[in-house]
Amino acid sequence: MSLTLAEARARAAALEVESYEIDLDLRDHAGATFGCRTVVTFTTDSPDTFLELTDATDLVVLVDGAEVPASYDGRRLHLTGLPTGVPVRVEVTASVPYVSDGDGMHRMTDPADGETYVSAYLSLDIAQRVFACFDQPDLKAEVSVSVSAPEAWTVIGNGRVLSQEPGRWAFATTPRICPSLLVVCAGPWHSVTWEHAGLPFGWHARASLAAELDRDIEELKHTTVDCYDHYAEIFDEPYPFDSYDQLFGPGHNWGAMETPGCVTYRDELLPRGRVTDDQRTRRATIIAHEMAHMWFGNLVTMRWWEDTWLNESFADYMGYRVAGAGAGFAHTLVAHEASRKPGAYDADLRRSTHPVAPLPDDVPDVDAAFGNFDSISYAKGNSCLRQLVTWLGDDAFLAGVNAHLTRHRFDNASLDDLVGSLDAASERDVAAWAEAWLRRPGFDTISVQRGEDGVPVLVREGDRPHRFTVAAYDARGVEVARRLVDVDAEPVPLAEWRGLVVVPNALGETFARLRLDAVSAGVVARRLSWFADPVTRSVLWARAFDDVRTGALDLDDYLALVGRHLARETHPALVTTVLDRTLGWVRARRAPAVRAADVGDLVAAACVEGLASGPEHRRPEPEVAHALVRGLASTTRDVDLLRAWLAAGRADEVDLDPSLRWAVVVRLARLDALDDSALEAERAADGSFAGDLGAARARAARPTAEAKSSAWEEMASPEVSNRLFEALASGLWDAERPDLCSPYVDAYLEQAPAIVGRRGQGFSLVVGRAFPGVQLSTAQRHRLADSLESDQVPSVLARLWNDHLDDLPA
């Protein structure tokens, strides 16, 4: 029953929606449902249409004040015989279920203090899980919200509070927004508020995270204000809403959601204990990303989901740009180039690849659209926009963007609209660029070739125009020159760099595979960690990830690269990325099962070397040491070392913050060195929601049939929360023990379709991302392929499973 493009177009052609008045009753927060009364006012050219509202009970429907029979199928409320050409007022009163999976009115009780929080997390096809609406992006309307809640709670919404009485909150009417941008967050939040530029601002978190919010509040305030002021400088359109709250909420399926007036974030972005520089930078880019959506997505909204990139690619690009240039976080590009861009290359090699900007008919329904919230729409789209800015020039880019935002403010727009504005602002052919870069999947290859004369030549395999920085290095990996080049059909000789190492795209301005000549590749293999620019090292590590994935680089050669350079890497984000990639995809997919232990041992040895001090090594910087300790904690077989860390509360010279302590506990459990009573003692000593999840992960990690069986039983429970499912899955799979995990690979393949069929899109993501991180047997691979051919797998899960099938080694 996913909404189709044809249905959405027909409904948008017939309807003009004026307003929603929404009244929510959250007082019975311990019950199964909450109360919702919605009044939607609209004009229609057709006497028949439908509203969406999912799993409602106690339904009462009034049309212009007169009760009518409810023609309702559990998802759609069919309206017939409506008056046409005049405003119609439809009032729907219902009870709607709370959820524990992040899709709808999510409810969570905090084990730290017993307090309950409920938050409306919406996205595609999810607004209807909270209120009756026309759930599509091109039917925007003004929204007014009132909420009844326990008197001790604070309620936060899209607008300023108009009135507040004990247990009753009313919010200012929003400008025209689409239904999925509604937000309501209610509970005993800990809040810090202030004013800036004439607007109220605030940060909010669960009461049990008050100390963490207070610890970070000055940085969070400065990041928010600096990003806000930077957007005010580069965008002509002012911030379009009347307040700016930000909230760390439990149970979020996304990293964050850009709901106007109140952005919501996963509360894992407010970690307990140490906040590393890498975490701080990533958080700042997310803050800047969500703020960009106030213009790209909220002020100007796509008509249909084929233009998801207009939201996400722009916000992703702006997030890294503004966190760096506006909020002062250095090296934001390192995280993008090292960890996110490689995922986009991976995605572009799978059968599910698609253009950054597909045609409308290529996104026939919302379930298909949901699959496009992927690395293509985010990281590749970001990379394409960075190439556009490099190719077009920043002044022309911003001039076109500003014209687009002003022309379509509080309305809907498409790729063609944006391209028209950019074309008008530049002498370059932006339409042709968009056709080459945005309308077609795949990527070009930029190779360095060298003839007998030793002159390096840049050669393009493909047909897209590229402009990027190329850099030259000596045999020690020391940069000696760089320049900006345009590479089109004709090769580009670099005669002045005869005999030098050449790295194209050294600053990552374009999106293309890199192939180095033998001279350059040899020096990179030996001297990668000596290259001074961390962005260039990120580009070169991404090249290695791509090469080992495709088989262009042998597994042993890749592991030799890790063994040689991980210990000497000085940027914490790169250390983390190499660890994650090696212990994740490479160990589970590229290495044969019999080599999985070797991969872990090699990484452990590299981490030990990186943490060592002596004539050959300097002490690593604290941020790098923290990343190396985390890598060692997840790979070492030295039980005595891990126990000593727990006893001391320190590893090497790094304090064990709660997250790092749980990493040690999970590793001891995986080594069968902690029994149930010890795990329970750790859980009780922690006493938090994160501690409960850490204990669940550790229990699932124990290498016994009983532990694996118990973990799967919890995962398959109908009421399991999204966070608990994630934690259990991360412990369950063990790449070094595929035989122990094999029965639960079978159970996962058999039962996952029914699990997600009960829970919906967001939980489909959770289940799909929990795909077994072990080598599958031949029979299991066939079972996976057969399931996907049977059409019994829900579409969102099928997309993820097909991607995993493509990632399995041949």
C-alpha cells in the first residue's frame, strides 16, 4: 500500500491543502495508544480522495461538521461525495499506537531514572502514523499543533509556544510545510535555551543525559550560532521559521531529522564520557547538514522523491562545507573522503545503483524512494556537488542557488528548476553537466600512465568533465608541486613532473576511481603514512578500499598496507576508518573464513605498535591513542590485558569512558572470559540505557550455542526495540566462528521478512543493516538469492539484501 507516483500526481492535481489543526493527547503514556484529533482544510476538484492514517482505532470522521461512515482499511481513509471547488473541513479523531521502532510516536522509558519520553519521528510514509494527512511532499500546508501531556513534561514542536497551561501546550502555526516535517517531542527534557538574531534557540536531552548536555553545551551553542550566521552570509533568503530548537532523542532511526523549528538527533550523538575530536567533527557536520535543510527541503521542497538529492546531496555538501568554513572544524573533508565516499563507490558498483537524480518514473512508489536514501543520494551527490562548485566556480554556484531558493520559497521544485537557475548564473552549460553527472549512474576512472620517456599522463576513462587538484611527490612521499587541471577526452601530459609520483584528485574534488602507474603505486604502498596532507591520505586509503573490494589489490597486499601504515597514521578519523573497514567489510566479505582470525591479529599487532613508544615511535596524540585502544580492545586475545584495563579503568594512557569500557567487556565476552554474573555486574554498575544495550551486545557475543540462541530469540520478539535489535545483532555475528553462527544465519534469512513486515520501513533498515557479518555457506547464498526471486521479501529489505548479495565474494 505504498503511495505510488501516479496516485500522488493525481491527488496533487486535484487538491489544494490549506491547513492542518492537530491535537495530540499524550497523557496516557503508559498505554498502547495516544489520542489524535486532526482537522484538515482543503479544496478539491474531485469528490473522491483519501487521507492516510495507519493502524488507528476508535475512528470518528466528520466532513464539514457532519459525521460520516469511516471507509477505512487500516492505512487509508477513503472520502467520497465531497463538495468540489470550495474549502472542505474534514475532522478525524482516533487512537493511534505508540511504537518502539522509531517510525511514528516513539515511546521509550529510560532505565536510568524510569522517566518516559515520546517523540514523533517522521519521514516517508510515516506522518500517517501520527495524524491523518495527505502524506506526500507536494501537498504542503500550514500546521497548528496543540498537545496535552503530563504536567511535569516539556513539549517541543515546530514553532514557538503560543500558550502553556499545566499539561497543555499550543504552538504557533507554521508556514507551509509537508506532513513529514511535523515534530512533537514530549518528556522531562533537560534544556538549555538562549536567544540569537532575534530568535529563541535551545538544546534538549533526556534528564539522565543532563551532565553530558551541560558538558558540551558551549560547543553546541557556538556550532549552532556559527553555522546559522554563515548561512545568513551565503544565502539571500533568511531563516524561514520562528525558532530553532535541537533535541537528542532516543530511538531515532536516522542520524537526525531536519524538522523545522526543532531538529531531532540520535542521542548517541551525545555520548557519555570522552567526546573525541572525530566525534565532535562528525557531530558538527550533522548540525550544519540539518540546518541546510531549513532551506533545501523545508523552504523549498521536492515535488516527488526522485529529487531526494535536492534535499540530501545539498545538505550533505553544505554540512561538510559549513562545519569547516563557518564553525571552524578543521579537516571535515577527511571523514567524507575516508569513510563516506568509499561507500558511495561501493553503492555505484551494485545492481541497485541509480542516478543521483533519477527520473520520476524510476521512483514509482514510496518504498522505491526509501531505497534511494542511500550513499548515492548522500555521499555521491555531495561529491558531485563539490565537483560542480570546482568546475563552475563558487560565485556562480551561490548565485544560482540563491535565485532558486527565492523563486520557489515555501513551494516545490525539481532538478530542472535548479539547473535553470544555475544556467542563468553562469556561462557554462550546466544542463549538459547535470545530464552527465546527475542523470546517469556510475563513475569515470582517472589513471596515471607513463610512457618510455617517464612523463606521467592523466587519462580519463569515461565521458564526464573533471576539474581537480593533481599533486606530485618525491620518492619519500614529500609533496613538491600541485596544480588544478581539467581532464576531458584528451590526455593531459605532465612533462614537468617526469619521474615524480603523481596523485590525481589529491584533494578529492571529483568522484572517480583512481588508477596509479607502477612508480606512483609503489611509493604509495611504501610511504603512504608519510604523505603530509590528511585529505590526500584519505583519498589514497579510499583507493585501497576500492582496489581490495574489486580484486585489483590482493588481500595480502591490502593487509600489508594496513600493517605498514596504520601504526603511523596521525589523523584519528583515518585510524578509525581503516579499523572499521578492515574489521568490517574486508574481514567479513573479502577474507576467507579461515583468514578472519589472521585479519584480527594483524590489526591488533598494528594497534600495539601504534601505541608503543621508544626510539622508533613517538607517543601518539591522545585522539589517535583513543582510536588505537578501541581497535586493540576489539581484536586482542590477551585476556589478562583486558581484565587489567577494566580493573584500572584505563588502557595504556587512555581512560576507559563508558563506550570504551563496554568495548572491552564485549571483547572479553567474545573470548568467553566473562560469565553472566560478571556481565550483570557491569550492567548494574552502568545503570543507563546505553549500559543495558552494552550488556545485551556482550551477552550475544559469548561464543556458546546458548548465548546465540538467546540473542536470536530476543531479536525475533515482536516488541523488540530498534536499539535492542541493533545491539544484539552486533554481538551475535562473529566472523571467526561462522559455524557457531550458521543456525542464526538460517533463522535470519527465514524470519527477517516477517519481522519487517510487522514493523515497517525504519525497522527494515535496522534488520537489513544487521545482515550476518560472517561468511555465508553456498547453501545460504542460494537461499538468499531464492528468497529475493520469490517476491516474498518486503521491498525495503529486498533492496538491502540485494546489496548484501552483490557484496558477497564470488
